[in-house]
Amino acid sequence: MKGSVMGSGVFEDRYNPGMENTPPTSRRTILKSLAGLGMAATGLTSCQSNSNLSNSGIVRKAKAGAQYMGQFAAAPLERIRMGFIGTGARGSGHVAQMLLMEGVDVVAICDNHAPAADSAARRCEKAGRALPAVYDQGDEDYLRMLEEVELDAVIVATPWLWHAPMGVAIMETGAHAFLEVPLATTVDDLWKLVDTSETTGRHCMMMENVCYGREELLFLNMVRQGVIGEVNHGEGAYIHDLRHQVKEIERGEGTWRLAHHITRDGNLYPTHGLGPIAQMMGCERGLDRFERIVSFSSPARGRQLEAARDWPANHPRNQQKYICGDMNTSLIRTQHGRTIMVQHDVTSPRPYDRLNLISGTKGILAGFPTRVALDPEGKGAHGWTKGDGLKPIYEQYEHPLYVQVGEEARRAGGHGGMDFIMLWRIAYCLRNGLPMDQNLYEGAAWSAVSPLSEASVASLGEPQRFPDFTRGRWEATPELAVIGS
């Protein structure tokens, strides 16, 4: 749905992040130390390095000076000096929509593909804004941007393995970090982001746009109002036919995303389907938390078959062995015994689906298509309400945030308006000194599904325990309210 392509996609997945033990004492010292986050590693070693996938590190001691970020609110900003790292297929849309936001100044653009960086900068100029500073001199030019430009917030839309080092660098230099999904691909990197956010007092939000979809907001409102009773089960998925990525050699997600299918087997992209369900359940926020996960993958056939169809037998894409199963099914058990099924399939000829199912003692809500079955009096629910029959449901339970900005979001576009609503909320919260709708620990827990599912698949379904990134403080964090009300 929304992979992060930085320029040409040549921003390779290669790093071995590690932080200095001695805290840097200046912006320049910080950036010099961050340059050592390991961009010298080559090939796919990062994808292969999953030694942290055991049950170790469930809870780690907080760093000196750490503060809990569960309900963190930064000082309000009259205007937001916004920077962007990655302005290709995904990031360019973020630039365009941030230009629509009140109180946001796009002041810096970084992309290792110069045409993508220039295009984003010219978009600002065409919108009547000042031309931002442009950084397009290679993979690490974002470090120079962070050193030279005073920034309040930075949006990262790059291949997955760059999210963690870039997020750390952004926060260490004083800006809030807004990272595309997932936050990171290993548990160690998730802890690095948690530690850095807590010690710098900077937001680190994973930008899960699906939490702002109309259907997802509607269901959140209904759950919060008790319409389906006590919630006990959820289902989410990312089922999206992306076999065409095998054809992408010069540009596009296929230039880096296929590497994960060659070196990893698990749920590689869990958060679109999982995030909204987790928020409805209040996981990592007062009501519950992810406790453990079991995961299984089907045989891996789709990528291999597509490569054989698209390329000659001697082509490099046919010389690879794709190990990630076509369908991964993971089952999460929460601390209070609730269950969540999460699926991932991007290599089968199936229609797009996120499932988006939430079940309770008085009814069930489900997506694709949107449908509702309610049984408030216990007499039985033997059919779905859907299509035109949902009109009274929307009239009664439309989420206040969608009522407020939904029309503007539809005009702006971006996955049906969910992108606009997400970015609007980010800007609104920054300008008004409010907590983010998705906090640091939610992003970490949702992202942890990937490495933990890999470990479970590798051990033939052995349960894996989730780290408690909140260090036991999740119960003190309020559940997400019906924002906008």
C-alpha cells in the first residue's frame, strides 16, 4: 500500500547501527558520532542479522535521564520548521500535503536521487513557498542537513532499514522524528529508538496512516462507545498483490523490498492491519498489551514464479531464492487473554484486504467491504448490515475527526484521505502542544511483530514474548480517546 521509496530506491538497505557510549556534547559531535551508525556495511547483512529474535531483552533498564513518553506533549510551536528525508514515491506526497497545512514551513529536503529532491523543492516553489534547502549528495547527506538546518520535525520516507538510524539522528539533533512504517526491523533497533526518544524528550511517531481511515475511525468510535460490548478478538492483514515488484530493477520498491523476501521469513509488514485493531483494544495504552506471538508461513512460491515469468532463466532475479512464505499468519495473545490474528501476503493474486475485524460480546465490525453485525439484546446476529444499510450507522457514529476534516481530506487525497488526516493531526498536535495519537511504544510494539514472527517461524511456531517497551508503565497511559470530540 504505502512503501517508502527514496528517490530511485538506490538508498540501499545496509547498515549496522551502534551508538557511542559517551553522549555527544554538540550538534557537530552528535552528527560525527551518528555518521558511525554503520553505513559502511554492504550487501544484505542487516536483513540477515536477527540474532536478537530470542526472548531476551523483554524489559531493559532505562537510560540515565530518560522520561516516559506515553503521554508526552512537547512545547507548542507557532510554526513548524519541517524537513523531509526521502521524497520519492511516498515522500513526495507527504511534501505536497504538508504544504497544505497551516503553520508548516518546508525548510529542507533530502534525497539521494537528485531529481526527486529537486522535484520536491520545486513543488514548494510552485506553491508560493520559499525554496527549501536541498541535500542530494549521497546516502549520508541527511546528516549534513541535520547539522546545517534548524528543524522542529523531520518526516522519513525511506526503505525500512534506514528508519532506525535516521530516527536516532533526528532526535539526537533536537527534532521530532516521524517515521514511515515500520519503525525498525529488529528488536534491538526498536530499543534504540525508545531509548533515544526517552533521553532526548523528542517525539518518535510511526506514521501508521490506516489508523486515520474513515472505516477505522468509525470503528474506533463505536468501540469506545461500547456498541460491540467487551472486545475480545481482532483480525488485521496486509494482503496486497505486489508481484510486479520483481520487474523493478532501476527504480521502485522492488529495488530494495525484495531483499527482505530473500533473507527473511515472517510477517514483514504488519502495522497497516494491526495498528487500528491495537488502538481499539487499547494495547500498550492502559487497557492491555501484547504478550506473546506464534507465527507460521506457507511455502514461498509467488516471487519465484513471477521472476520466472518476467525474466530470462539466467537473469539475477531468477538466481535468487525467495524464502519469505507467500502467506504468513501470526496470532498474538494479549496480557488479558484477548487474541489478534495478523496476516501478510504480497505475492498471491488476491484482492487487496486489511480484514479490519473487531469482535465483542455484543457485535462485530469488519472491513472489505465495511459491514456490521450487532446483537445488543442477545437475540442473535444472523446477518451483516452493509452497503446502503450502513447509512444510519455512519450518521450516528461517524468519528468527530472525520466530520471535522474529512471533506478536506477527500479533496487532498492520499489513500482516500487518510494520509491528509494523519499529517493534519501531526501538525495540529505539534502546534498545540498535544500528545501524538500514536505514541512511541505503540509504534515499537506494532513493529516488533516482524522480528518476533521471524523467530517463531524459524522455531516452527515456538511462542515469542513481546518486549515491554514501556517498562511496565503502559497501564498509566490513557487509551486513545475519540480525538476531535
